[in-house]
Amino acid sequence: MAEDRALEPSSMKKGPNQEQMLRHLRRAQEIAIRSVTMGHHPFGAILVGPDHETVLLEQGNVSTVNHAEAVLARTADLNFTPDYLWDCTLYTTVEPCAMCAATQYWANIGRLVYGMDERRLLDLTRDSAENPTMDVPARYIYAHSQKAIEVIGPIPEVEEEIAELHRAFWRRLPAP
């Protein structure tokens, strides 16, 4: 039953290995770079199937309201069943904000892997009007929910790569 699976502890699901996580986070970083070339903020996300190999969706940041993770989760919700999504993994360059974490929750995507945490992003963006980063960890959102969404991150092996892209991007903006 789908309801039972949504409440199943994530530890019962076989997760991705380190090589898979690094490869998928680097692909999300490529999407973040592409977002910048398209005039958007440097965020990228991908959805990977239960086999931990198949990339189902890719999404860069669209706007201040249409973040990569939220757009991806909404698209996933339209294209896959909740039961299937529970066994999928959302990879994202930066820990999802409260809006994106909640959208992942409602889409029933059962695992999150991120490269850099929201606190570090806040340190890099400062009080930028273009990205008023909230200091609300995704783990906090999920700890106050009814689903055992597994969270893995930050991932030290890619964290600095992601931070450097953000450092370069946010440096180009005038100081507040």
C-alpha cells in the first residue's frame, strides 16, 4: 500500500553509493552552470530513478519563486506515481529551501542528496535581495513531517566546487 511505503523508514531502502552520489551531484552542478549562462541563479537539480543510475528529470533554476528543486518536484508529480517517486532520489547542488523541501515532501520523493548546505549559501549570498536565503534546514522540515525522507548532505567532495560557482556568481552583484 502506498501509504505504508511513504511512512516506511528510509533506512529500509537501499541507497546510492558514493560514486553515484558524486556523479549525480556533478551533473546537477553542470545544470547549475547552464542556468547561469541562461541568466538564472546557479542552482541545478536532477531526479534519479530507483536504480540510482537513470536520470529521469533535470532542472535548473528558473526564477526567485521557481527554484530548480520545486519545479523538478512538480514535474515529477505530474509524470510519475507517488509510490514510484518514493524510491527516487532528488539530487541538488544546494540544500533545498523550505519551499523546495516542502514541495519534495508533497511530491513523495523519498530521498534527498545535496552538495552544499543552506547555511553556507547564506554566508555566500549575504542579504542579497535576489536570493533572500532562509536559514531553515531541510532536515528540520522533514523532522516535522509524516514521512521518513532520507537526507544525505552536504557532500564534502563536491562542496567546494559548488561554493566556488556561488562565490563567483554572487560576487558579481552589487553589495546591499
